[in-house]
Amino acid sequence: MRRIIPFSETQAEDAIGGKAENLALLFQSQFPVPKGFIITSYAFELEIQRSDNPDWWIYPNSLSKEIEEAYKAYVNPPVVVRSSCSAEDLETASFAGQFVTLLNITSVNLLESIKRCWLSVYQSHAQSYLAQRFSAVDQVPAMSIIVQELIDADVAGVIFSKNPITGNEDEIVINSSFGLGEAVVSGLVTPDFFILSKQGNAILKKELGDKEYKVVLYQDGTRILEMPPEEKSSFSLREEQLYELKKITMDIETIFGYPVDLEFAYRQGKLYILQARQITT
């Protein structure tokens, strides 16, 4: 079994978790997904779970070399490092926010970042969530890692292909703000809010969010800055971008066959899909 697989080469039988599987499917289907590779749960099970004390686990030379070679071959820095766990984003439960996601990672801190993401499955809040949602928690769930090119977004946000509040499947809901999507996903800001009808080109609702802050890339990581007045008072998405997001959301929903929750970013006018998952409860 392979320990590292680029998005372009994944197959249904690979042990990569739902989040990575969805990204790879969209990448292979020619959707605008940033390049990346996956460190499979096989590597996690083979190495970390064999350790008596995971906190003190040290990379075997063969695995560290394989990761470094994949980094050079499949992505351009910087990258985001995030989990793709077998227990994540199930229909009845989501682990969103339970595991570590690390932004603006380069070759200098890549291996340590992957280790931090792996070890987050042992954190008390993740274990507590497991205990609440699942009957068998004596085994650590299989953990894969996604290493993906980081988009230095001008605008980013999330999309739901059905209204998550009312359950209306004929409505697409979009939340967006300037800067990286972390501001929206983490709840740092009240984002701009849009509801679009799947029928025709109707924009059913537009609400300007407070957008007091934005998350931006810096050489040493990310920073939270106050939103400039001109951006705070402006909608983060143009009308043509809303229609572009609507179309790609409906296309992705068709491929998966169920309502989806997407993360997206715009950089210099180009759209990227960063994550795709089933809408969870």
C-alpha cells in the first residue's frame, strides 16, 4: 500500500479519508482544485500508532524523504496541512474544527506541521467528541493528511448547495469575506450573506456583513488585520462571481449525488475550490 499519493493518482480503494477523496475526485474531474498530495492513513497506522508515546514519535528516514520528495514534485509553496480522518464529515456528525489545520507552511516546517496534525487526533477535545458521537472509541480513527497549495485569497468563503437553516434544496447559500477563508470558517467575522435560487438567475437575498477583520498571509504565518473601510462597506462578491459559484456548486452536487458544503477562494479573479463535503448535521 502506498504511503503518499498525489491528487491525480488516487483510487477508490486508497485509505485517504472522505475529505481527501472528494478533493481528489474534483481534481481529476478538472474542477479548479489547487494541487496537492495525501499522506495516507496507512502511513499513520504504520508509524505513529505503533509508538508507545506518540508525542515523542520521530519520522523514519524513509517516510520523511518520501514526504519531502512529494512536496517538491506535487505542490508549489506555501501549503496548507489538514486532516482527512475516517470519522470526519459523516452524514450524522462532522469533526470540523476538532483537528489541527495549519496555514502558510513551507519546507522549513512541513514535517513538524504534519506531525502536529496527526497528533491532534489524540487531543482531549477530539477524544471527547469521539466519545459523544460513537460507541467504540478505544481505537484512534485512521488519519490521513492533505498537503495542498495555499491560495492567497482576495475573497473566500463557504457555500451550501441547500439552505442549511430551512433545508430548502432549491436555494444556494453563500457566506464570504475579504482575505483568507479562515475568517469565515472560524467565525471571526460576520460575513456577507447571499441566497441564490437554483432556478433561473434570481438572487433572493443579499446582506452586507460587518466584516470587521480579515486574515492575510505574512512571511511568518497569518495575521488578523482590521478591515479597510472601503472593503467593510462593500460586498465581497460581484454578481457574476455569485453566478459562477452557483454553477460550480450545482455541478459538484450532481457529481456527488448529495447536498454539499464547499470552501472556495478567489485570487486575482480566478476561482478555486478548497474543500468539498456532504452537508452534515
